[in-house]
Amino acid sequence: MNRRTFALLLSAALGLIPLPAQAGGKAGEKASLTFHLETDGNENPKMVFPENVSGRIRLFRRMSEVSEKDIESFSPIPAADGATYGLLIKLKPAGARRLAAVTATNQDRWLVARVNGRSVDTVQIDRQIDDGKLVVWKGVTALEIKMFDKLAPRIGETKKR
């Protein structure tokens, strides 16, 4: 095999290796947790996404109201389905203030929780949330909890795991 053929085969083989492996795995997978507010049909269609909530299609804003950047700490909880977990989330002060404002002005609307881009739970806003705590009741996997351990400490702990 000549040098040119070898070089072409080597570059083709390296092109098939995923980028995190090429970087030595330093980037790693990051957890994403976002909460999106229900909206009416008057917004730009590119700025909303549909979600089936209790048998009815509702529209939610693509821009999240709260995200993983707002998490101070969290705690996994077993879900009622026995197969997944939920999360109790404590927000940083700025995120808690934003959540209080959103829930005060949007009662009777829905909030959808998305983990890594996948909708896992919805809740209807019935009152202002002023304690800075949110609960995702179901849909979080054990692998995703390990990813969240790298993102934020557990409630009552001071360091990430």
C-alpha cells in the first residue's frame, strides 16, 4: 500500500470517530433541564412547539423561563411509575425571582419540563411559586441524574459529585 492510499484510509477512519472521542472525552455530555411556559397561538410559529397535555395539543415557548443555569441544587425522587425518577430542584436567587414573576402572572397556564430536549412532565400553574423550588414528578432516567450530579450538588451538599 502506498503512502497516498494509507493517508486516505487513515483520514477516512479518523473521520468516523465521534468528536468527543477525538477530544479525549474532555467535553463530556452535559445535562439540560428547561421549563417552558404555555403560550397562545398569536406568537411566531417558529418560536413555539406543540405538546400533548392531557389529551389536548398546547403550544409552548421555545425560549425557556428557567434552565439548568438557574439550578442551585437538586435531589432525585422515585417516580410513581417505578421506572423513572423525578427531581426536586432548588433555584438560585435570580432564577427564583424570575419563576415567582412568571407564575404570578400566568396562573392557569401550563409549564412543561424538558430534560435533554425531551418533554418529561407538565404542571398547571395554580399559584405563585415564591420559594424557588420546582418539582419534576417523572421521566428522568438514572443516567440523566448522573449527568445532573456533574451540573449541581444535591440538596444539603456543597459540592458536585
